[in-house]
Amino acid sequence: AIYDADSPALAPEVAALREVRALSFGRGAGADVQLLGCALAPEVATLRSRCAFRVGEPTNVLRAEMRLLGPGSAVDAAAALAIVFAIKGPDALAAALPSLASVEAVAGRLCPRPGPNDALVVDDSYNANPASMAASIEAAAEIARVREARLVLVLGDMLELGAEAQAAHEEAGRLAVRAGARALFTCGMQMRGASQ
């Protein structure tokens, strides 16, 4: 069983497993495949991420360069490495790194596109939930910082949140402010809460 160590809701499920090997991935120190850090490469024209993962032993650190952007993509890479670790063992991990480097972003998931006047538009319009919205804002802020550019956010409604919808949209607005957005444009009835 391979699971997200950063999801507290999974802890009881994993504890209840019997006769099943469990491997975890995530940002937390207890993860079997731990994301130690991820930052944009200084060569901003290529927009690549440089990540470090600890696998198993404290001294076993792997470094990867990926076309994928943002902390969410780096955690996904940790999940992929956990799968390789489970199936092929620790010796196969280094051979998996070139494959991580070749993965292209899925349409609508942190896809950089050139804009007018040397602007960069990061398209993350596929679908959103509070966690992916936070990861997207964090990634956009990092890109703006590295490019020494203004951060302008356009945020649309997150759907199917039920009773949590208003609080989640208001939190998106707070995240935009904390990220240093110079302007925030909102689309949709629910996202109006972000501009309050």
C-alpha cells in the first residue's frame, strides 16, 4: 500500500492493514519517500523545478530536475518514486530520475504560456479544490519571485465543496494576499468571497 503520509485521515486506515507492506510519501519527516525541497531552477526561461527527495535512509538523497512546476507536482513525483521503490527496490530509483525529467504537464495543470510584453501566463484551469488552489497560488508566487515579475491572479470558482464553499473561497483570497499578489481577479459567484 502506497499512501500520502501528509493526509491524517489515512493514518487509521494504514494502521488497520494486516500483512500488507506500506510505503509512504510526502513532505513530513516520517515519510518513506520524503520531499525535502523543490524550487524553480535559476534558468527561468526553461521553467524547470529542482527537487530533492530522501528515500529510506537519512543519507539517501536523490535530486531530480523536472518540467513540472510547483509543490504539488513534486509530491506527485515522490509518489511515483515510492511506487518504483515498492516494485523495483531502492537500486532502481536513480534510473527513474530521467523519466521524471521527461514528464510533461497535463493541459490545464500549471502549464506556462507566453503572454504579451514578456509576461508569463500559468494555466491551472483544469479543476480546483482548496489544496490544489493553495498549491497553484504558491507555485505562481514562486514563479513571479524568480522572474522578478508582478504576481497577478485570476481565480475561478471551486465547485462541489458543500458547506465548506464560502470559507474555502475566502481562504483563497487570503492566500492571494499572503502570496503578494499585486492584483486579484475573480470569476464566478462563489469566488466573490475571495475579494472580501
